[in-house]
Amino acid sequence: MPPDPIVLHYMINPATAPAERPTAWDVEVKLEDLSLKHRMKSVTLDANQATLKTLGDIDDEVRRVFVLST
């Protein structure tokens, strides 16, 4: 189920001149992604030793590539 919409209250004053350039703001909204949380939990619960070793090997390879490229 999607989260409730975010409502931003604002007022436009027609008596003032518009800005020369449009202005925009980034608004950070923290939401809990229950779908992702559930999928991540199922992956960690279903992981076995071989899977964990494979993930460790991939992490090591990424680390080596990153260190060599910087």
C-alpha cells in the first residue's frame, strides 16, 4: 500500500511580482519501505553458508576493483 500523499501548504500573493528565476527546493521525506524491508529480511533469513561466502567473495572483488581504480 503506498504512503499517504504529502501536502505542502503555500500561498501565492498576486500583489508581488514573480521572481526573475523560478526557485525549487528539494524536500527530504523519510519513509519506511515495508516491501523492501520484507524482501531484505527474507534474503537474510534464507541465506546459507555458500550464499554468504559468495557474497563475501563479491564484496572482496568490488573492493579490489575500487582500490585499483582510485
